[in-house]
Amino acid sequence: MRFVDEFRDADKARALAAAIASLCEPGRHYKFMEVCGGHTHTIYKHGIDDYLPENVSLVHGPGCPVCVIPMGRVDDAIAIATQPDVIMTTFGDMMRVPGGQGSFFDAKAAGADIRMVYSPLDSLKIARQHPDKRVVFMAIGFETTAPSTAMTVLRAAAEGIENFSIFCNHVTIIPAIKAILDSPDLRLDGFIGPGHVSTVIGCRPYDFIARQHDKPLVCAGFEPLDILQSVHMILCQLAEGRAEVENQYSRVVPWDGNAKALQVIAEVMELRPYFEWRGLGFISQSALKVRDAYAPFDAERIFELPGVRVADPKACQCGEVLKGVIKPWECKVFGTACTPETPIGTCMVSSEGACAAYYNFGRFTRERVRTATRQ
Ligand code: SF4
């Protein structure tokens, strides 16, 4: 298949692995963060780290949109869903995300009308079909999905649909990366930049990582050879004493981003002063809210919300996983109390979550075997 098979060629992967190994300085340990959950999924599905030398390690970042939703926002969404005449709509991944008072699945089992949709436009369609109901779309995701949410609000406004609103939880990637760079407990040598987000924001917003923090970042695609080539590009920069932003995923990511998509987001949404990220705490100007001009489509203004901050369960170490401080299997409840069927933390819910990726592709077993072999 075009754009798939050629990026999964085992001989090319072995050649890239050899080139990567040749660039590594003996005795130096390299730690790179893959910011995007989609990359985490590719890395463990295809065993990419088995192609890397022992002294190159990849750690996960905060780029899984479901993983960063705090428990209090889930409780707020359930409070909306349980109001009279409300139909709550959401992406499938959100159904199992635990809040302080249970998940959407629990609320649905108790009688709330909560429906899975594939896009916000599906939600708008439900609003057209049920003019007697108040239809709310639980909007999540980075700049990747924000344009489709904003477009849906514009369409609802153009059609004069009054029973549709969004519960806006869109977040922005740059402040989260800044927070990680400022974190004292993590030392990184470079970043595998998020491919999907970059299709919208482009590569320029990452400039500060190279200029102010002297770290290379390579925007990467999602096939195995994309990841290996990106690691190779980062190592080339380090070997040559460079720290720059480069674009490995140029077949999809325009350097300047998608101006139309950014314009649509800016028309409907603006930055919040601060927003809570699960495990990372409050990060200033890191999320979007609906502008005053579109207030009739803002569920936060239509419904009364508890707005209570809920602490993560004591056993949950999603914060450390999202910052790349620990690997998923190092969490005390990984694979025992916390599994994809009974998730305690969000990283075990979405297929892009690091814990789910490890769990589904057998990293727990493989890492234990590796560790035992090294001891
Ligand atoms: S195993 Fe569960 S609780 Fe632990 S970090 Fe992963 S998702 Fe969070």
C-alpha cells in the first residue's frame, strides 16, 4: 500500500538502525521524548526500541489527548449529561475515562443518554434530528481536532441550530512542552515532534526548543521508518553540534502549518488563562475556550458545572508517565489493578496512551525479560 509498505521495509529499518548506532558516542546516554501518543503506539506496536542501541532511550510525552483530561472535567461532563433532556456525545475513547464519580459508561448504565460519535458533525446531526433535546459535544484534543470542532460551531451558527453546544476541552501542545522542559526531574536530549498537531500549527512554534533550550526537534510521521529516520536526524544534529527544528514528515506537515485551520480556531475559540492537565497540574494558556461571540454554543455557560478539582487516585502515576519520568510498567498498579478493562488512570484508556500501548503489545513481559537478562 502506498505510503505504508515503503515505510515498513525491514531492510531499510536495519540500515537505519546501523546508521543510528554509528552516530552514538560510546559512554553517552541519549534520551529522546516522543511527544505524540500516536508515536508511542507505533514504537511499541512495531518494536522500534529493539532497533535502537542500549544507550538510546525513548520516553513518552503528554501528547495523548484523552490522557490529559483531568478527573474534575470528566465529572463536569457527567453533570451535564445527567441534566434533563440532554444528549451527550463523545468520541469512543472518552467513554471509559475515569472521573471522581465514575465514567461516561457508568453514567450511561445509570440512564444518561450518552452516545459515541466519530466527529462533531455527527453530533450536530443528532441535534438536527432531536430539536426537543439539548445536544452537547464533549470536545477534546489538541490543535489537530480543534478545527473540526470550530467548523461545527460555525455551521450550527449558520444554520441557526439552537439546541447544540460544545463542552470545550481542547488543549494546546506548546505550553505542555514548555512545562516539560522546565521540569527539573527530566533531562532530555531531543524531541520527536508531534506529526498530527504539526499539520495544523506547522514547525515554527517549536523554534524556542532549539533556540532557548538548545535541543533538536524533528517533526515525525507515524510509520516505523519515520520514527527511525527521525531518531537518526536528531542524532545527526547532536553529532554536528546543531540544535534545530527539522521536518521529517514533510509529505504531510507544511512548515507554516494550515492557515485556514488556524483561522477557524481563532474565529471560534480563544486561550484560557490556565487549564488543569491530568498529572501535570495547571498550565497557563494551555487550553481553548469558546469566544463570547459564540456563547450560545458554549456548554460551560449553558449548564451549571460542579467545577471541582479532583485529585488523581493515590496509586495512579499517570503524571510521571506523561512527563516521561517513569515507564508504564514501573507504575505499581500497571497490569494488575490497572488494565484496559479496569483503567485507574487515563494512560491505560486510549490506544494512544503509553500504558495501553505497553499493555497491548506485550512490553511488560519483554521489559521484565530484558531487565532480568541485564542483572
Ligand atoms: S498503569 Fe494505570 S494508573 Fe499507572 S500510570 Fe498507567 S494508567 Fe496511570
